[in-house]
Amino acid sequence: ADPDFLGWGRAWTDEEGAYSFRTVMPGGYTDPAGPRAPHVDLAVLGSGIMRRLVTTLFFPDFPEANAADPVLNLIEQAPRRETLIARRTGPGRYRFDIRLQGEGETVFLDI
């Protein structure tokens, strides 16, 4: 465990809507609903958005855990599930695009 890890963070977008953040790779855990795959929960706030949007970023490195994750499996259509899985861009680097509407719209969770 990283002694400097706070368990949460904050990121802003630039003029083009890009953002970045660094974190440790999370571990999976057991939830009453079932085993959870390693993931990062994200809240999106912004001008013109009337409520907080919540989504979850999953990692492509854990296909078996992702396949068993009870939250990811709530999404019936495979293409919609794919909007929650980041793409690896290099060693320890991932890209996770958040789309608020339109084709490839990110799945947001009602919590």
C-alpha cells in the first residue's frame, strides 16, 4: 500500500475536455453482491450538469474478474459494458474517455 494514497482525488478538464490523474492500481474485493473486479469509481460534475454523474472505470488487465463483476454485469448490452473498460496505452497507463451523450455514451450509474 502507498502511504501517500488518500483514497480519492480530483481532476479538471482542459479546454478540449481532456483530464488525467495518477493513482495506484486498485485491488478487487468481496462485496455482498459478489466479487468486485479492480475498478475506480468516478463522479462527474460540470457546468450545465444538474446532478452528479457516477460511473466506474474497469481495467482490461482483469478479464475474468470483469466478467464476474456484479455491477458490470448489470449492463445487458456488451457494447455498453465496453464504455466502462479503459484502454491500455502503455505500461501502467490507461485511457478512459467519458462521453456525456451520443455514440459510445458512457454508462452512468444511479446511486
